[in-house]
Amino acid sequence: MRSQLTAVYEKKGEWYIGYVEEISGVNTQGRTLREVKENLKDALKMVLSAKRARVK
């Protein structure tokens, strides 16, 4: 099953921030938009993995 999530990216000064609206705790920052997008993918994987481990 695939879901669509909403990734939000904002520029704050010299940094970009990113977060997923639907899942608290999935947020990150980076110096470039490309970096923050990669970081956000990693953060999402880590949070989902932790949530799945708690369910087992």
C-alpha cells in the first residue's frame, strides 16, 4: 500500500527546513534544497522504521 504525504520546504535565512505535515517528528534542515530533500527522506525512513518496530 502506498500513501501520499505532504512535504513542506521553507527557506529560513541561509538554511532550508523541511517537514512532513502528516507525521510529527519528521523534520530536518539543510544548506541546500537538495540536501534538505535527501535529509527528509532519511528522517521519514527512520521514523517509520521506529514506529513499525514498536508495533511488533
